[in-house]
Amino acid sequence: MLRVTGHEAALLDGGLQTYHGPLERDAPRSVKATFTPRPWPPHRLADIDDASDPANTVIDARAPERYRGDLEPVDARAGHIPGARNVACRANLDQAGRFLPAETLRHQFLAAGVTDGKSTISYCGSGVTACHNLIAMELAGFGGGRLYAGSWSQYSHASTRPVATGSAPGS
């Protein structure tokens, strides 16, 4: 999220539990941190119509049971955007919480229909874990995809939009 908006940022693969350097939680700050918010570049965002367009490869980052529509603990309707493929963001990680090797990630996204040069859109429940798939796609060598920030929360509330359930993209 930060790099897309022009901020320098890095990801600690595996989280703080994998960091072996000094960690001082109560250390006094000697430098005041500043942050200047910047909007997402329009070419890196997708809207509800883009996410519904079969010309785009659409990836759903939610857990398989939410994608299938087995349960929906948060939003108006259960299921997924018709045509979307499920690549649960947790599937990008090994048991230690680190990203899988780039080649493994590449095969996973290829199996979901992601290809070089084709527009790929990632969504989830609210737009946050979709970014995890965007990072994994970068690691796999696909470059930048687009984020559908409205995600399932917006789509499921659009009562005129069709909803798919089951394991297949259009089921």
C-alpha cells in the first residue's frame, strides 16, 4: 500500500517473530516521524465495473469458505464476484508465516489464471488482504496488479449485481 503511493516501505517477511535484531519497544524517539498521505494512482485501482468485467483476471484473497459462500460473517451476501478465482492470501505463506518461494507463488497464480500482460484485479473483504496477493504477485514476477478497494463489502451490498457461490469461478 505504501509503495504504490510513493512512500519508501519494506515488508518484514514472516513478521516480527522472524526478526533477530535488537527490538526496543520503550526506546525514546529521537526523530519525529512525519507522514504525508497520498492518493492511490488511478491506474492501480479498479472499481466495481472493472471487477465485474470478464476481460480482467479477478482474484479473491478471502478464505475459501467465504469465497464459496459457505459462511459470511460480515457482509450482506455470501459468495464471490462471478468469474473471480480464489487465491486465499494465507496460501501465499509457509507454516512459519514466510512467503513461499517465488516459483511456487508463480505456479499458484498461473493456476488461477494470472498471466503476464493481462490486467489482474485483487479484492478481499475490505481491500486490505487483497494487497497481500498484490505483493505475492510481484514476488512471483507478475508486476503490479490493481486493487478493488471496495472489495466484497461494496460488491455484496450492490443488490443488483449477481453473486456466485461454490468452488468454481462462475458457479
